[in-house]
Amino acid sequence: MRTRQLLLALALAGLSANFAAHAAALPARKPNILIILSDDVGWAEYGFQGGKDIPTPYIDSIAANGVRCTQGYVSGPYCSPTRAGLMTGRYQTRFGHEFNSVANVSGLALTETTIADRLKSQGYATCAVGKWHLGNKPEFRPTKRGFDEFFGTLANTPYYHPTQFVDSRISDAVRPVTDPKFYTTEAYADRAIDWLDKNKEKPWFLYLPFNAQHAPMQAPQRYLDRFPNIKEEPRKSFAAMMSALDDAVGRVLTKVREMGQEENTLIVFLSDNGGPTRQTSSSNLPLHGVKATTWEGGVRIPFALQWKGVLPAGKTYTHPIIQLDLLPTALAAAGAEIDPAWKLDGVNLRPYLTGEKSEAPHKTFYWRFGNQWAVRHGDWKLVVANGGSGKPELYNLAADLSETKNLASEQPDKLNELQGLYDKWNAEQANPIAPKEAPVQPGAAQKKAAQKKAAQKKAARKGADPDN
């Protein structure tokens, strides 16, 4: 009996050792990537940014469980340019995607390779749910740019009865949404959760660009009822919309946790630009400027990353980063090698956020938006922006975050240094594919003028942003 027990124990030990060896030989599952993009929010709104009057516990949890970046930037102060940079990891001005009008007349240059293209080549399931804004024509739509599936709108839209809506499970064609209860923020969370459930067996990349908080200000009554103490509009609607957004983010985060994949998922939350305060009530304080300007209030945004067990929890990271970094960071997480021939402008953030590297990821950032431009080098920023003097203005952001004291006359050498950096970079950029205002078809000028006038009147009544 003892001999049989000993032989059985030895056999079981051998099987266990073989199983352990086999398990060790199996490649680790690649991490999932979840990028959540909010729209037109403003620097000071979320709880993790110091906001007090609109609770955002689920969004705040990303910063609490990960890294809050206090100097997070986007490469454009407007919707479509920022998305073009995020998708490619390159300054969008390198390929002429300077204005929203590029998305209206063509789209993200077909010569560019997207983050979805690159992750798909690494074996990832890919999906975009939300606002695309990188081209309306069929060849520019998400399913032609590396995404297996798309559910959302091709450009800006109302929240109810959204326009230019596509559900690629049905077809890539635009179709009307007739359900009166369809509210984009909630519907995007529904589809995101459904897609995650269907693709949980393989590594996945989910790009979730909500249209909240972009105008028009629209929210379900149950969310408006959460803020009885806010009487004035559009602030009440803004608060309700943000609360709906937070719930939607919370539902997606909960799904990832329920699938047992939270520790193997890199989660990023950011906004596409600063808030348009006048139209939506969004606050960029203490930053100067708003959406569509190259002041800090136009390009510095809420930015947080979570990857449990890899990135430290509750860390505040103070070196400047930019949304261009997301593509190389995601590819590095996926184990992909980055080819220098791609000429990326972003870097892999992981070693910087973990503390493996103590130096700043970037020395210099650049912005160009028509007649507005800026360069940040170290703590110094040289900027020409709407509402300014019209001449290059020099600020030390470490001492003057709100850009109130122009040091151009006091620091001519520093001004010349930054001007030289910008001029060199600017010479490398392409001309815009389309002008800031999309061209009007011959014979349609009167119709265009009438439409714009009507939009302006409607915007004045509802606090919308008719030019975006």
C-alpha cells in the first residue's frame, strides 16, 4: 500500500511539475487598452481636478487607482485635430489635419496608420464607440481605419436623435436613430459593455470617445433631478450631463472588473481640449483661455492613467505629457517594437510613470492652430493666441500658471530661443488640407449664410457652439 501511495504521489508530483512548466512556457496575455475621451470639459470640473459641485466618483477612481498627470496636454485646442494626433501618435499638423474642416471635406490622411491598425496587427480586437470626427466619407470611417466595429456618430451631434449615426453591426452606412429614449452617453456605455463581453477571450482595445460635454446641453430628467440646487442654465444641464458621463464610465469600469481583467487593463481618461466656458459653463480655472486657443486653458487637460499592479496608485505626476504618448505607450504595453521610420512624436510613458526614468519624457511641445501658435520648452512658453497682444508673449509656467505676466521684454534671449525652436518645427509641418472654414459649394452661399444665422440664433438660446 505504501509503495502504491508513493508511486501515486510521485506521479502526481510529476504531472504538477509538467503543468507548471507548461504554464510558465505559455505567453502572458497581452494587456487590454481602454481609452476614454471626454469632450469640451474644462480643467477644473472633475473631482480629481478639484471640482466640488458635480460628483464624479467613477472617473475620479481612475486617478485614485493610478496616476494623475497635472501637466497633461493635447496637441490641438479643438476636437478633430486632437483626435488625429491621438490616433497617430504624431503632431496632426505634420499631415495637414489642423482644423475640424479637414474632417468635413476629407478625413484623417490615408497615409497615416492608426493606433487601431497597429494594435490589430498585434492580435487585438478593436472597437470605437462614440464620436469619431475624423472623416465622414466611407474610406475614412473607423472600420476602414483599423477598428473591427464602430457604434457612434461621425461628427458632432445632439444627444437625442443623434445625426450621422453608424452601427457597423448593421452596416457602415449612416442611419437615423428613431428611439426617443436613445441618449448617446448611455447608449455608448451599453454598446461598450456588450462588445467587451463578446471579446473578453482575446486582448482588446476599446476607444470610447463620448460626446459629453460638448454642446448642445441635453440631459435626461433623472440626471437633472440630481442637482436641485443648481437653478441657472446651462450649468444645470452641464452638471446633469457630467453625472450621466460618470455613471457611464462607472458601468464600463465595473464590466472590466467583473470580467476579472482590471489588473490586466491599461485605462486612460482624458479630455480633447479645454472647455468653451461661455457656451457650456465649463471652468478652466486657474488656467487662462478656453477651447480653440493656444493658452493653457485650450490645451492643458484632465489626464489620468490606471494599470493596477504596473502603475503606482494615487501618484501625482508633474512632468508634461501629451496625448501623442498614448499610441507608443499602448504599443509598448502590447509588446510591439516601435519602428523609428514611423516618426512618432509621442513616447512610451510607462517607465516615466513608474519612476524607472526620473527625467521628463519631453523637453518641448508645439502647437499650431491657424494664426495661433505656441511652444513650451521646459517651464517656458511662447504663445500667440486669440485675446492676446498679437505678438509672441513669454510666460514662465512654473511661476505663472495663469499666464498673467508677459516676460517677453524682460527675457529677450529666452524669447529668441523659443522662437527659434518653433520656427524650426513649423518648417517641418504640412499646409492644412482644408482651410479653417470648409469651402462653400458654388451657388450655395446664400443657403450657407442662412444656415449659419439660424444656428447662431439657436445657439444663443441653448448655449451651443455653432462653429464646432
